[in-house]
Amino acid sequence: MKAIVVGAGFGGLTAAAGLHQRGWEVVVVERASQLRPVGSGLAVAPNGLRALDTLGVGDAVRKLAAFQGDAAVSRPDGRVIARTASKAMIRRFGDAVIPATRSSVMDVLVGLLPPETFRLGVTAQGVEAGDGTRRPCLLTGSAVIEADLIVAADGVNSFMRRALFPEHQGAVYSGITAWRLLVPTPAGDFLPGEVWGGGKVFGITPLADGRTYAYAADYAEAGITYPDEKAELLRRFGDWHFPIPELIEAAAPETILHNDIYEMAEPLPAYHRGAVAILGDAAHAMTPHLGQGANQAMEDGVTLAALVGAAKGSVEVASGLAQYTALRAPRGADMVRRSHRMGVLTQSTSRTKEVLRNLGMGLAARLVPDLALRAMDPVVAWQPPR
């Protein structure tokens, strides 16, 4: 059995690795000329670690953990709204959240595949989904490649999604723009976590290599770029508490990543068409407020591999894809909705709502210490299909 995976992100690589481990011939088509992740850092949640465990590399990612301690949600003046303890998360979910660079996690996944798997610098230009009598095929600038299964993992602006579901509106602008930076960790004591205030968010995540992954989000019109991204960040966050100004100051302007956030407000009708499966941001792009983008993509990849991996022909592939849609489409749509709702809560621009939110979170943390963890159950308690 042969599979073509379009896109070498986290979803595409997990699907490719899962199928390869089940004896499939796998080709990964990637339009970039070299394998490099989009973005700088990510948080691998317990559900993502379980997905990686099915590939045998969960422990390799766990070793990337930088700290095991408290994190906090704070106000811009530094006052803590609520805390979360990694030990409590481990007791409830079996794992803490592992912050890491995207490149380090990608290296782990790439290491599961033979080098000849990859076709770099190749752009998908068309796809035929196939049916019970015809295999699907991918059209590139130089070839038509047939397979038993094609996996569309080509990101939020997916060409494959547009080809498979031309009637769908695709991802729409969430109203939020975001910055990401990777800088040396400043000297001094500070709590990892997020800072919320005035409709803005700033996240602080120390990494094991002595650097800190930081991210920021604010409302803006779509498509706006700034001549000096560093100056823009300082304008928006420069008066927030330590170490936020210091982190921004430490960043070289050319290394700051800035992009608008798009989401799949309208769910796809299915996560497959013919013998083509769609996964990751191509299927369910979401805002980053739950930190679940890469984790959901990895869930998709290992689920797809588990459901079609034993197939010996088109009938079994079709059955597996139907199960894949049945399992993943409701969950993907739910994660998009939950991420959006969390963004509304996190980035409220109403001063009254912000004060009530902070008071409510602080009170809940004192009266019901595990309430926040219980609220995470639907997100991170996921188990891989057996």
C-alpha cells in the first residue's frame, strides 16, 4: 500500500510515520526546499504526548521539558490571577505540558522516516480523489503520482482543501494577530505562563536550552505589517511587568515572527473525500488560545494511521476513512469552538468583564483548586484509538 502525504508539518509527519511503521510505502511531498517548522515554539500537551507514544517517541519529547513547577495567569502589573501546578496536571492526566522548540519536535518525527521518503521543493498543483474503481492521484509540476491514499496536511491555506471542498469558505480571519519570538532567558525570577489585560495576551515559556519562547496576541485589522515589529511590540507591551519588556528588547527584529490568526469557523462537512484524508490546520485551523494546534494535528495523524494502516485495498481504505471522519470531524470542530471561546475570555476588551473574569478565576482557584484542570478534561484526556 502506498500513501502520499502533502505537507511536512506535525500532522503530516505523524501520519507518515504511523503508516510507515505499518508497512506502507510513504512519500512526503513538501513545497519548501528544506524541512523547517513554521514558528518557533510549541507546548506538547498530554494528548499530544499520547499520540507520540503510539509512534514510540513520546519519551524523546518528554526529555525536552525545561521546568516542572507552577505557571500562572497574571495581570500586566504582575499580580497573579491564578496558578496551575504541573504536579497536579501529572496526577490528573499522566503528563505535564512539555514546552519545546518546534524544530526539536520536528527532528524527532523526521527521524522516524527514511530520508528517501521526502520530496522537497515539490508543489501540489492538483488532486483527483479517486473512487472505488480509481486510485487517487496527485498532480505536481513534473509528475502525476498515484497512490492508495493521499493525506492533505498542507496547512491553514490548504490548496488541497480548496480542491476537495470548493464549496467551503475555508479559514477566516479571527480578528487577532500574533507575534512569536525565541530569545535568551533573562536573569531574574519570574513565573512562566500568560499575562492577560486590555484585550491582549503575552505568553512566557522557558525552554530547556536556556532560551525563552514568548508569544503575544492583540486585535488588529487583517494584513497589516509593521516596518519595525520590535517597536510595535514595545508600543503594545513595553509597560507590562518583568520580564516582558526585557524579552522583547532581547529579540533581533528580523527574528520576530508576525502573522494573522485564521480559524475554521465553519466546520468541514467531512475529513475525507474519495481516498484523500485531510488533517491538521487544513481541516480545523484554530486560534492558539488552547495551545492545541499541533497537538490536534498529531492526534489526527496517529488516528488516521491506526484506522487505515491495516488496509489491503480500496474497500478497507474507504472504511477506515469513514471511521476517521466519524472520530475526528466532531473533535476538530469542538476544539475550534473551544479555542475561539477561550480567546473571547482571554482577550476581552471590556474592562468590566475583565475585572469580573479575574475575580472569578481567583475565587475559583481558592475554592476549587482543580477546577481549571477539570475544565481541560475534554481537551487533553484524549486517548489514541486501539
